[in-house]
Amino acid sequence: MEVKQKASAFAVCTSLALAVAKFAVGLMSGSMTVVSSGLDSLLDVFMSGMNLFAIRKAAQPADDDHQYGHGKAESIAGTIQAVVIVLTGAFIIYKAVKEFLGGERIAYSYWDLWVMCLSLVFSLVISSVLRRTGRRTESDALKADALHYTSDLYSNSAAIAAIVLTYYSGWTFFDHAFAVITGLIIAFSAVKILRGSVSGLMDRRIPPEIEREIKAIIEDMPFPCAGYHKLRTRFSGNQKYVDFHLLTCRKLRIDEAHELADEIEGRIAKKIASLDTVIHVEPCAFPCELTEGSCTVIRMRLQKGASRLFADDRRVR
């Protein structure tokens, strides 16, 4: 089992245990705050379980029907999660308002406070593990899961405050008010998840700093590499894709141009992980004597670099 699957499985098991504990304690005391937190933990189980499925699906190699792989499975999972999160938040708010208007009684026990404190600690651990793993593996699904568990830190803190205030004041208003706050936190956490997941489905470009690294590698290639154009990038899950047109000197044979493209692909692969590179080789259209000294594109690049240098020098002065 790879590291992404291990992190997701850890989140599923921990959330399931927390959900059972919260529901048991919350139903005994009648606290809507604890019950809503239990529902949130149950939602965590659903989300992390879906992430585990999506991560396994995304890890499958390309096949005849999915020739670019299954990377978008993670983005699809994130989109579904965002919708479910909004609906769950709305249900918690509705339930809290209904019980407050109905005058439901609450009988807190010693376990209400302890189960929420335990939940706060585990939410911190889970969110840290998922965030660190998501960044390292560039997984949209784990990043979305980590964001939701981070929102649990606020909702669990609110639940603890509600329990303490309601217990000492005797006003059930605090319990239901903080349940509403929990519902709002859950709903609003979906916005960022949805934005990131939809961007993945819409083939957003890879980060500009990575694009700059790719361009620098191409531009550092010596003659007979004459330049490039039409560079495009996109994401599919944690897999990055780049394609561009490589301009080569017209004197090169096909096999020599192909070797040059292979060398560029190798240099890019050494510096940037999880990147699929496609290069279209085409002969340079600028007239020259087919030598490095007469290469029109190289002269243009040198002139461009010189003018930028002069401009930088003027700014320093």
C-alpha cells in the first residue's frame, strides 16, 4: 500500500472510532453540539473512504479506455465531497434550530467534554498527516481531506466551549448556537475544496514556478536547439503534463533531432517529478547558414537578454 493510501486509511479508521464515540455520548446526553460533531466525524469517514477509493483508482495505470490514466478520479472525489459537505452543514443547522425552538433538554455528562477533547487532539493529528502527505504527493484528494479535518479543529473547539458554557450557565442556547456555528464552518470549508477540485477537472495549468523551471531547462540547451514555442501545461490528479514545439536547426537529421528531444525530456524528468513530457520537433523557419554563429534565433535570444541586462542595470543605478 503506497503512502497516500496509508494516510487515507488512517483517517478512515480514526474518524470511524471518533464518530461512534460521539454519537454514543451525544445521544445519551441529548447535546446537539456533540451529535453534530459526531455527524461531522461520520462525514469524515465517508470523505476519507471516498478518497481512499479515488487514490487507488488514480494510481491505476493507463488502459485502452483511459489512455491518459485515471488521475482525475481524485478531482471527481473532491467535487462530490464538497457537495456532500454543504448538505451536511445545512442539515446540522436545520436540526439545531429545530431542537432549540422545540425546547429540547440537555443533560451533560463527564464524557461529553472528554470525547470532544479527544476528538480535538485526533483532528489535529489527522489533518497534519494528510496535509503533509498531500503536499508531498501533490494529491488533490488528500489536500481536500486535510482542509476538512482542519475545519474540525474549529468545530471541536466550538463544541468544547458550548459544553462548558451550557453546563455552567444552564442555557441550552449555547449548545444549539455552537451547533449552528459548526454547520456553517462545515459548509464554508467546502468552497475551497470545490474550487481546487473543479480546477483539476478543468485542466488548470501547473504552478508558474514549475513552468519557469521547464522553460529554463529548454533555454539552456545549446545549438542546434534553436528555441521553443506553444508550451502548454496541465494537471490530472497529481500527474503533471507538458507539451511544446521544439525548434531545431534545419541541418539535423530526424534521428539527431529525436535524440535532442530525448535529452531534454531526461533533463526535465530529473528535476521535476510526476511530469509527462511530449515534444513536437519542427525545423527552425528562420534563414541562416546552418551554423551556431549565424543562427538567427540565438542572436535574437542574446539581444533580448542583453536588453534585459541593460534595463536591470539602469534600475540599479
